[in-house]
Amino acid sequence: MRHFAALLLAAALCAASPALAQSEARAAAGAHGFTGADLFGLEQASDPQISPDGSRIVYVRNSADIMTDRTHATLWLVDTRTGAQTPLAAGQGSHASPRWSPDGSRIAYVSAVDGQSPQLFVRWMASGEAARVTQLPDSPSAISWSPDGRQIAYVMTVPGAPTKLGSAPPKPEGAKWAEPLEVIDRVTYRADGGGYIKPGYDHLFVVAADGGAPRQLTFSNVDDSGPLSWAPDGKSLVFSAVRTPDWEREPNNSEVYSLDLASGALTALTSRYGPDAAPVVSPDGKSIAYLGFDDTHRSHDNDDLYVMNRDGSGARLLTKGLDRGIDTVTWAHDGRSLFVSYDDHGVKQVARVTLDGRVTTVARGVSGGGLDRPYTGGTFSVSNGGTVAFTSGTTQRPADVFVTSGSGARRLTMLNETALGAKTLGAVRALPVTAPDGKAIDAWLVTPPGYQPGTKVPLILEIHGGPHSAYGPSFSTDDQLYAADGYAVVYVNPRGSTSYGNDFANLIDKKYPGDDVGDLMAAVDAAIAAGVADPDNLFVTGGSGGGILTAWIVGKTDRFKAAAAQKPVINWVSEALTMDGTGFTSRYWFAKQPWEDPMSYWNRSPLSLIANVKTPTMVVVGSQDYRTPVSESEQYYAALQIAGVPTTLVKVPGASHGGIAARPSQAAAKASAILAWFDRYRGKPKPVIPTP
């Protein structure tokens, strides 16, 4: 009898354990879990630049300043043998873009100090002394040392005069009148993160490495762009630009140009329709590597790696068999191969590509970028001897600096061990998913800290933007904040995602949103089948492309208890005509212009599904978003209100589309608002009755 009673007690305890486990996990999260305040303690490495001899790496160390609520960038040196760190530029201001001189004796970098415009500085490594070598009206970018180390080339905006139409009457002395009219005549007249574009154009400059007056190298009413690459003899530079008469309406049709520094003569080295960019001259000066593709107006195409002769002849594709988009390229010091990086199945890697097209992986797991969501990212550089410095992290840590010479990578920094070492974070694991049509889909499942197997918890489907981008096994503050509140999170690379080849990415070409929704729902079902997700406690959110899909999903199904559409497109016609990249949407995502086929835009707009929406849906947007403008979110909010669907509009003051999580307080507050919205509709977890 006593044995039977003990069994009943054990059964009762097992039946109650899921709810108990969840409450204990949330209590533990309060003491040791990840919170919004922790965003101010995080640091992340970026832009690691290894010295020519491979002995040291200078990198950008990004940290948050709790007093200004902004990210503060400093420069640090790390010894590749011992891992010892020393500050290079860690004082007031923000410091970025470090670049070694060819002989390794100096480092050029860009610093913005005391609210002044960013300037170019050079530090002499032997003495430790630094000197400002420019007094510029605007920020220099794409800085590049000449081969002899005597000059530095860069790109900068040259201010222009505003367009005028007519004039106001003469103003009396001392009168306070309204600001003058703004006359806009450019096709692309504003940029997300930059606001309305001021008159002027981007051009190339060169300045002596020890200071002096800079010299402008390119002219005309077009924008030139980096990166910049010197010929070994120092007599010419190569770069990319769109310099055709219709350059504003063909922003994707760039060519590689060679600039003779003595005469100023420009020579176009490529001529096909499509982007040719990121040129790099070989060490012997005989070849140029560059990235590009033939543009057929598909919504996505991989950037392929090409090599051509110095005069532009003999162009050949080196990565025909790779089917991955190359994002960075640099020559090996001996000129016999190139180093590139690309995403593969949600993970970035560095590879060596020989001149006959053989690809060999050098480093895998490169990561780094925005902290809020687990996008692929990260950068690398290569020493003369072939040692590779790169940034890498995990699902539990933001990016640190790593180094490899081909026999395993070594971690050189541990930037977040103090901040996160005592924290209990949500575990992340790969989740196998099969789409309705049988395709294998990559997904990852985050479980709450202290999660007990067999417990069913609320699930958030978190959808990436792009839509041509990719998530991976990387650190994410949003996902960790959601998990700390007791939610599991599933994030997915549905069809349309990059890093799986052109065919997979273009499964949504001219039909987005569409079949990708089936992949997302299959991931939700997989999380339920894994015994983690409570099928009666499902939630959905995502930003940009993920915001579009969130709004589309709630117009197609009532499975979710609540939703949060972040910076979505709601009406494709209004988005196409108000976004910062005017002309992009209508050219690459639709077959015709909005006035030629308005119904194709309407049929793919979440606004068309308002009558079906029953799910309480929050709308979130930055007040300075020019990619999916505020009017998109306001349209959706108004429509939901009129339709009687519970909704709330949350604006992030001063935030752009790409910078909606740039300030730590706003990133934390945004995640908290989404959780508060979901918690409002969240049901209690159901206990699991064990099988006898």
C-alpha cells in the first residue's frame, strides 16, 4: 500500500513538473539569466587586420557606452603568438578602418573625435605616436596604402551646390524667415541610415601618408566607390563605379575602372550588363580579380569570382562550380591563388581559390555583425605568409578574434567571458526540417535556460529579413531575451535564403511571399514534434522581410496567438515608390512597373489579406526607416484598427531600418515590448502526463 502511494505521489510530481520546471527556469533567469541590461556589457570584435609579417592583428573592438547609449569603437592590437592585447586607439571618440602599411611600420585608421567629422590618422608603430593627416569636411572611406607606403587613397563625398528653382523675395536684415525650399532632382534622394542625401558626389582622393593637402583624382556628377586597389608600380588605381549617363537608374550596372594617376585618364576594363566590383590587382600587376554576375533581373544572383588581364582582356570565371556568393576577395602574397569568403548553409567560411578554380576551405565558422539577430557575417585578412585572421563566435558568445595558418584555428580574445561567464543562456541546437515539397530546410531551436526535456513551452517563430540573407548558429540578443522569458525560439533559412546556391534563393523569384511560408510552418511543426513547442502557444515575429512574412502568415492562418511585424512591407506599390533604393523593387521583385500591373503588387501585399486577420498583431518600425518607410507600418496599423483586430504601433525614435537595434536601450526595449505583447496572449503551459 505504501509502495502504491509512493507511485501516485511520483506520478503527481511528474505531472506537475513541466510547470514547475518552467517557473524555476524563469526564476533562475532572474538571477543568472540574460536581461536587457546585459546589452550594455557586450563586446564584439570586427575588421581584424593582420600585419604583413603575421605577428600582430589590429581589430575594432565594439562596446556599448551606457552613458551615451551608443556603440563605441576602439582599436586594439593582439599578439598572434601570445594573445596579449594592447590598446592602439582607445581614447575619446570612435575609431575604425585600421589598415597596415605595406611594410608593417604604420597603421592608418579613421577617427571621429569630440563631435568633429571623421579624419584619417596614421600611427607609427615604433614610436607609438599618431598624427592626423587630413582635415576633411566628410568621412573618408575605403582607405588604401600605396605600394611604397608614401600615399593613402580614399573615397570621400565632394559637396555640391543644391538645385534651385526660382527664389524667395529679398529678406529684410534681421528678419527670421522659414528655411529655403528644398529642391530634389536625384532618382535616389534619401538613404536608410543617412537620411536625405545632401548635394554632392563620391570621388577618389590621395593624400601623403605624413600629411598635407589631398588631391582629388576623379570628377563628374556620378558616385565612385571602393574598395581601391593600387597597381604594384603605384602609377594607377582600380575601382568600380556606374559612370553611364543613366547611372542613377542603373545602380547595379557597375564596371571596373583603371585610373592613371599622372594624367587622370579613366579606362573601363569591363563592359557587361551587371555589377562588376571589388577589383584587386595581383601582386605582379598582371591580373585583376573582381566580383560580379550577369544581371537578368532575378531577385538574387551570386557574386562570382573572376580574373582578367590588367587591360581587361581574357576575363574568366573561377568559381563556376561553387554556386555560392563571394563577398570578399584578396590575393595571396605570391599571386598564385586568392582568398575569399562566402556563406555555406548558414555558416561563413574562408577559402583559398587557385587560378584553375580549385577551392579549399581555410577557416569555417566566421561570424560577426549585428548582435540582435543571428545573421551570417564576419570578416578576415591574410598576412604575406598566408596566416588568416578572422572573427568568429558561437550561439553563446559574440565574435572574437581568431587566427589560423591552416592547421586549426586559435582563439586570441575572450571579450565576453566576464560579462557572460556567469549567465545561464538558452541552448541552441540544429533542428532538422523537411518542407512540404520534400526539400531539406536548415533551422535552429533555442530553448529557455534550464529547460527540462519533455516540457512543452511557448514557441516564437523568428523570421529573418532580406529575404535573400541567411541565419546561422550565431549569438543573438533577441533570441536570448525571448528564451530568458520562457519561450523557445525557432529560426529558419527558408527557400529564398542565401548560402544554398542560386536555384534555392530564386525559388521565390517574382513570387515572394509565397512558398517560403510552407518552410516556416514546417519548422514550427518540427519544433512541436520534437516535444518542445506547445502547439497552443505559438507566436511569430520577424523584421524587414521577416516582418512581411509575419504579416502574410497572420493573413493566411490563425495558428498563432499573437504576432509582431517589425519594419514590414505592407503595400508593395507604396514601398516600391517610397523606399530609399527607388527602382529596385519594381525591377528585381516584379516583372512590371506598378502602373503596368498593379494587381500583381496587390496580390502579394499583406494589406490585401486584412479581412482574414484575427491574430492580435503589433507593428514595430524605426521613425527614420527609409527602406520600408514608416508609412508601411502605419498603413497596416490603421487597417488592423479599422478591421477591429487587436494591435499596437511601436515606433523606435530616431532609428533607421538597418539601425533599429543600434542603440542598446532601444534594442532591449523593443524586445521587451514584443515579449509584453506576447505575454498578454500567452496561455499557461500544459503539464505532460508521463506514460506508465
